[in-house]
Amino acid sequence: MPSQTPLWQNGWYSQAQRHDSPNFGPRPEGASIDLLVVHSISLPPGQYGGHEVQALFTNQLDWDAHPYFEQIRGLEVSSHFYIRRDGSLVQFVSCDDRAWHAGRSEYRGRSNCNDDSVGIELEGLEGERFEPAQYQRLARLCQDLALCYPIAHLAGHEHIAPGRKQDPGPGFDWSLLKSLTDFSDKCFPLV
């Protein structure tokens, strides 16, 4: 009988390609990892398929490779997960640790959403549509995260940092994501 790989091991998801980011830290004592934050990113904005996002999250981006990168030079950020347009999945930070994805934020009466959330970046541009493969992968990831963590809320970056962030934006179909998961309506933002 073939051996089975555990789905989760020390916060790492067996279904994702692992690329460790140095941009993370410990979660505060007693943090309940109960929020999933959906983001969108592409580097340069609107260009897909390259390795620039991975390079950004691992502090290896060539700041001189594109004029846009001058605007973000020196930025040290990360996300737990990144879902490419084709649905492939990369993990940068263990879900047991605090990734640097939310910035100044507040949701469900708590500030500093990095403390108790998992950040999931979708390759895309705020306001534009996302691919079916991304929704399928995101839904499966959400379901599998709920097997390991007490997930009670899903929100966009725009919901936890209103006025400061607009991603994933109006092109993201929350109803479709809801239909692909067994999360209750109360888990989703009011959209």
C-alpha cells in the first residue's frame, strides 16, 4: 500500500510548491488563525506568467529590470500563498507563521490582520477578472485550510484596508468562490 503524504506539515501545504520567504515572523501568543485574506498582484502590473512576484516575496527582485519596480524598491513583503493564472500554487511562508501581506488593517473588530490571517495572492490586477483555474485552486485551498485552522472569515485586502487597498476588486467573484466551498454565508464579506 503506498504511503500517503500528510496534507499539512508544520504549516506547509503538501499541494503547493515551496519557496521560502525571509519576510515573516512569529504570530502573537494565542493568535487564532481564523481569517483568509484574498489579494491580487502582478509584476509589472497587468503582466502575467513571469517570476517577478516570486522574486519579490523572496527578496530577489531585480529592481532595475522594469521602471515600475523603482516605485516598490526595497519593499519587504510576503504572502502565505500565490495562485498563478493557470491554478498552480506556491507557498512562501508556513501558515503557522505571520506573513507580511496585510499591512495596516482591521477586520471583525481586530487590527493588525497579519497576526491571525492567512494571505492568498492571486495573479491578477485589481478590478480585472480571474481565471476558473484560480477559483478552483482557491476553493480547494480554503477547504483544506479549514481542516487545519479555525477559519471563520474570508475577506479581500480591500475589506481589511478600505481606502488604502482595492484588491482583489470588483473583478473577483465572491459568489463563485462561495459556491465552490462549504463555508457559510456569514464567513464572506458583504458584497
